[in-house]
Amino acid sequence: MLEHRSGTKYEDMYWIDLDTLNIVAKETNASVEKRIVYSAATERTIKKYNNLLTIHTHPDSFPPSIDDLNSNFDHGYIVGIVVCHDGRVYIYATNERVNENYYKLVVEGYLKSGYNENEAQIMALYEIQKNFDIKFKEVTDDGSMRE
């Protein structure tokens, strides 16, 4: 996935059935930067499964976005993984929607406090995790997960 999109702002995404560990759908020909657009075939396919893991790339190496979290909830995915082009990996799961405007306000607060965009998004996710039924972790190189 990373090699396929290296040097671009396009994302790839795969859906894996956790019962069989088979890839059941994929989007690898995105024409919109920094966004996964579900094809009609992907939409039809993912409706057939209720135990899906998603994995997708973030070319800007940011953590899972509010759209990622809400899509995870809306589609009933079990868990999502974001693989960043800088080598970081994030895992997330959600049991409720988070208001996008609320998330943006939390990020903005961290930006005003001097954090850069990446740090502000991470801090916002940690804060939101305290108030909403979401889980977010960075998988570290020693095999642990930083919460």
C-alpha cells in the first residue's frame, strides 16, 4: 500500500473479513486526494459482512481523522488501521459518532496552544477518547501500543 502511493496524496484501502482473513474489497485507484471514495462494488460488498477490519494509508502521516472514526462507526467495522507514510501505525475502533465540529474545535484549541497540526490531532483524539466511546492507539516499534 505504501509503495503503491509513495510520493502521492492518494490513499489505498482494504477491507478484511476477520472470520476468514480474506480481503473482500479494496480501493486502490483513488482519483480524489486524501480521501477514500467507495465504489458501488465496494458498497455492495461490505454490506455482506459484519466482521470487517479496514486498513488504509495516510500520505500526510496524520492519525485517524474524524471521518475515519465516523465511517468506522457508520459501517459497523470492528477495527480500523491507518498506516502512515512516515512509518507510524494507528489502530482505532468506535462505538459512537463524534460531532465533526466538536472535533475541529478541540483540534483548534490545541493549535492555539502551540501544537502543530499532527500533534493537535493526536491530542484531540486522546481527549475525545475520554469523553466518547472510541479507542485510539499508536502501535509502537517495540510492539506495544501508546495510549
